[in-house]
Amino acid sequence: MPLITGLLLLVGAVAFMEGFAYVSHRWVMHGRLGWVLHASHHRARAGRFELNDLYGVIFASPSILLIYQGVQGDWGPWAAWVGAGIAAYGAIYLGFHDVIVHRRIEHRLVPRSAYFKRIVQAHRIHHIVESRLGAVSFGFLYAPPVETLKVELGGREGAQVREPRGVSTGPRG
């Protein structure tokens, strides 16, 4: 297989995974069954891991299978390239989501570009909602403008929106 074909398959798999991530996040993870694992991600984490981390294992499985069958099996090189694209999306997601947005590994990176700021803000707006219903912004490499998300969030009924940190609506004593 020509290198350019393999690279196109890899990039195509990364792009596909953003759509797949949106669909699985919106309708599986925030669905009745998927929320069993994903709810842990919308709450304060107690310890190093959360049940939601199991999704990483679940989503890595097709990548491992494709790479293995593409290299060692008889599926052909296309499978290894597609598996590598899925793995690349997972690495990008891990870096942006777990390291930069949720700071699961301490660092000093500060989002400076308009794109990067929008991705981080969109994810934080997503986490304002603590229930499985009513959240906005389910993709990760693409996010609508923050103002659009705020308007959309304001129109969601049944969303359990968290009180902003550092703000108290209770009586002062």
C-alpha cells in the first residue's frame, strides 16, 4: 500500500473518530446504560481513577484488534493504518481532555489560541451539567462557539446545572 494511502486512512480514521466520539458521548454515555460509567466523570473524582476511564479501554479495543490483524493477521495494511488512526485520536483525546482540561497530570500549559480556548471552555460548559440530561457540547476536537453553547444550555429543561465554584446563594453568616 502506498504511504500516502495509509496516511489518508489514518487521518480519515481520526476525523471519523470525532464523529463517533460525539455520537457515543451524546447518546451512549449520556444514555441510561452508559451513564452508569460516565456519571463518575461529572462528579468530583475520589482517587486517581473513575469508572468513566473504562471507556478508554472499551474504545481502545477496536484499535488494538485492527493494528494486530493488519500487522500479524491477514486483514491487510489498511487495518493497521485505520487502527493507528483510532489510536492517534485516543492519544489526542487523552492529551487534551485528561491532561489539559481536567489536569489529571499537573502542568503549566495555558490555552492561548482562540481554538484551544474554545475547546476548553466548551468542555467546561458541558461539565456545568451534573445530570445525564441537558448537557451541551459532546464532541472534543470541534466545539461550537461558546456563546452558542451558553444560549443552548439556557434553553435546556431538566438540566441539573451546578452552582459556579466560589459562589454561594445561601445566607451569609
